[in-house]
Amino acid sequence: MYFAVEGVIGVGKTTLARMLQPHFEAELVLEVFEENPFLSNFYSDRARYAFQTQIFFLLSRYHQQRRNINEQLESGKAVISDYTFEKDALFARINL
């Protein structure tokens, strides 16, 4: 099983994912936003840094999913994530 929690920034996606994890004995795959070197610049100048910010997130999520999720799912373990790839398309429409 694969569960993804999605919502706006600060709504509690990670908190909910952490609350669900023990119930499903799932592997947690959490967004690593603090590693994005463009994020603080994005908040001060969205037009200039939206593309770089989103590409970093997209590649980070892709690598995270590629490394972790397939192995977990193939072994029958549940996975809970605090993001979805669908968010990337929505972010691009709004900001790029």
C-alpha cells in the first residue's frame, strides 16, 4: 500500500503521516524541504526562483522515490509519504 498526504504548506502533512505510520507499520518518505537551496530565495522573489525551487524538489522527490519506495512496496511493506508528484504540475501552473 502507498499512502500520500497532500495539502498546502504548514497544514500538517508530515504530522499526519507520522501519526499514520505506526498504525500501518509503514515506511515514512518525507519531503526534505530544508535541503532546497533555492527555497528562501523563492519566498523573497517568486518569479525569479520558482523554476529552480521546483526543479530541485522534483529531482529530490524522484531520487527519494526511486531509492526507497519500490523496494518497500515489493517487500509488501506499506509506505506513507507527505507529498505527491501531482503537486509539481499544480505548482508549475501557478508559479511558472
